[in-house]
Amino acid sequence: MLATSDQQNVARALIDARAGKTPLTVYPGAMPQTMAEAYAIQDSAIALDGRRIGGWKVGRIAAELVDRYGRNRLTGPIFADEIVDGAADPVMPVYADGFAAAEAEVLLCFGEVGTRDYDIDSVRECIADVRTGIEIASSPFPEINRHGPAVTASDYGNNKGLILGPSIADWQGADLIRMPVEMAIDGEAVGAATMEAMLDGPFGSALFLIDILRARGIAISPGTWVSAGAITGIHEIRPGQRAEALFDGKIRVGCSIKSY
């Protein structure tokens, strides 16, 4: 779906707010009512932005909204310059007067995807690596998650960065779905879960992404990351705080937060 002039104006306003670190007290135009409208805005913003995409975040659409929006997941770009190595104990910027959150996620790295069809089992064949990590969700629009998934998707899916944690050893045979994950902010537990409630799990997120990007005419290059979805929840965070995720009781990924 090609963006209308009004949708292009929304895209420009969103990326200008991000670049200028300017909070948006209201959504800058007509809110998208469908995922097609959301991705038209997103595609326009990506083109205007011009940076290289290094990955994609995938988020869940609430069950009660699936019929309305026709999908159970959404996606948004993660720009290569906002993907960082967790070993460096990074400090991640967020929009202090907008929305900001940290999410414990499993990260998949695509190898060669090609043009073949995949299912939930065979999609593993195009995955080159599986890591632990944290997605930073942030937007200049503080109400980004209060108006439905189309609004969330329109502003880069509410993404502001990705922290690459350690790889999961022998991931091909590991029971990822039942792996315990914990999240803490400033040392206080804020969530604990497994991926058993995450639809069809992280590989389902990869399968969804292949499908939706092909429909949008976007190629997946080898080395592209998939942030597969929040495991313990979407944990709001403020500048000056620290987030730390613990995977399988032994793999730690953390970061500090600063104002952008």
C-alpha cells in the first residue's frame, strides 16, 4: 500500500520528532486504523530516514484485537546504528518525555532466507544464531501503546534499540519455550515468565516476519536480527535506571538508561 500525502506527512512528523527529541503530546495526524495504513506510514518513514536496517522487532497484538487487525503480531525496524553489544554494558537513550520500556527477548539472526516457503519447523533452517537480549522500546509519543497496534506499528513499532546478549548454546536442541526468563529494574524483580504463552514462540515470530516483509517487498539480508517478542512483559523505565534480564538462570544481559 502506497502512502497517501497525509500518511507521508505523519511519517515526516514522527521521524522529525525522533530526530529532534521532541515529545508529541498528540499523534501528528489521522491515526492509522488498519495494519496496512500503519505499514504505509512506516515504509514512508523508513524511506525518509535513510538509515540501514539491521533487524526487526516483533510484538504481539492483543487477542481481543486480532480479528479487527487481521494479524496476531506487528513489526517495526531496528536500525543498525541502534544495535549494540551487551558485553560493553551499554547506556541506551530513550525519549524521557515520551514512552520508554525495556523488554527481555530472544533474538534470532537470519542466515540466507531466499525465496522458498517455510513452516514453523523448517524456518529454523534459515536461522544462523539465537541470542538473549533486551529490546528498548521508546517513542516521542507517550500514548503510543494506548491507541491500538496500528498506531504502535506506525512509529517504528515503538523501537529505539536492541542489545545483543550472549548466544544460547546448542539452541537447535534447547527447549527455548520453557526456558525461564526474569527481568529486573534497579535490582527489583518486575517480571518472570517463559515463552509458553508467546503464541508459537520465537520461530513463529521469524515466520511471521518473513511473510509480512515479503508482502511489503522488503528483502531480508543475512545477518538481519529478529527481536522475537517481550517474554516477561513491557516494563516501563526512566533515565537513570538500569535494566537486567536473566535467561535460564545463568545468562545475564543488562543496560543503563539515559535521556535522549
